[in-house]
Amino acid sequence: MASWPDYAAAEFAQLGSLIWTVAAVLVFAIGLSRIYLGVHYPSDVIAGYLAATIWVSTLVALDRLHVHRKARKKQRAPAVARR
């Protein structure tokens, strides 16, 4: 039987996946509805998807870089003696 933190972490990961899936479906549906209603050309919607993908990818990459640098800085820091 799994311990409580393992179960909670797995449940949180599943919830995160569900949220990302619902968000992706919603974004896709909104794009299709804009085309269907004649408000935008398909090329406009595809360009919006592309711009959003580039933006999110950039932010994810910057976040991972920040976390990596923070972890390296923590490893290099000398141990400080407590008084």
C-alpha cells in the first residue's frame, strides 16, 4: 500500500493532466468556433495557435532554466555553520 504523500502526489499529477487536457480542448473548440462563425480565417486561428505555442514553450524553457540554475547554485553554496 502506498503512503499518503505518494498517493497525494499521484492524485495531484492526475489533476494537473486533466486541467491541461480540458484547457487544450477548450482552446481548440474556441478556435474552431471562430472559424465557423466567420469571425476569423483559418490562417488567423492557426497563426494564433502557433504564437501561443511559441509563447508557452518559451516560458516553460525559461522556468526550467531558472529551476536548474537555482539547483546548481544551491549545490555550489558552502555549508554555513550554525551558531
